Amino acid sequence: MSQAEQPDRLRPDHEVTVDDVRQLMGASTPHFALQLRERIRALIRGLPPDHPARVLGEEEIARLDTIAVRGEVRGEGDDDLRPLPSLVE
């Protein structure tokens, strides 16, 4: 995963949307959390504090910080699958 951004998002006239943040979060895993965090941080930089994309982006940055350090548990709620443990447990 590189820090490179889609060219359309780099255009000066591009209006950042909640969908832009969601597209980046689609690939979120502990392995890529820090790279995604930086891409989202760059994407929302300059947006007003109450902009929906900035609000979502800041929430996702906090989540990415957590999974980068603690990992994440998957498989919760499905009786057929055992949860995968966090990397730090």
C-alpha cells in the first residue's frame, strides 16, 4: 500500500466527500492502518471542523490508530467461526 492518492482526489477543484473517506476505509486492516490514517489525514486537511467528511475521517483515524496497535478481532457474532485474537493478546 503506498501513500499515493488517486489523481482525481488531487485535483484542486475536487470536493472531498464522505464517500472518499469510505473508499479509503474499505481496505482497512491492522497491516495498512497507519498508511490509511495518513491518506485520510491528508484528504481531510483543510476541511472545516463540521464538514461531514472531516467528522467521519477523524473518527476513522482514531479507529485506525487503535487497530494499528491492538489489531482487531474478527468473527464475533457468528456461531460457526471462532474469533481471531488480537495481535497483542
